[in-house]
Amino acid sequence: MASIDLDKVLDTAWADKSLPEVLAAPVSALKGVSDRDGELLREAFGVQTVADLGSLKYARWAQALVALDTSAT
């Protein structure tokens, strides 16, 4: 099972929300992502929510490539 420290990845206002609420939240709920960043993600990729960002095929492809990089270990 995966785990994550929500205080490290979520804006303070979202840290006490349920997982379904966080996944439905705008990407600006993520720590370090501004409302403007969210607008740009929406314009470029149609990303509106945290779930959309997590499901974005380009992000998944990039993660897979990083996982294949044996030089990083």
C-alpha cells in the first residue's frame, strides 16, 4: 500500500480533507502549485483536478522513464 505525508504535498487548507476531496480539488491544492500554474495546466493539457494531473499520460510516461534510468541510483 502506498503512503504519503499529506502535510508535505498539500496546501495547508487541504491537509485535513479526505482522499476523494483532494483528488477532486484543483491542482493548486498541491503545495507549490499556484492558481496560475493550475490555469496553465488546464490550458495546455485539460488538467483541472489533482486526479487529472495524476492521470495525465505525459506525467506517467515521464515517471516510467525516470524509473528506467539506472544511472540515477
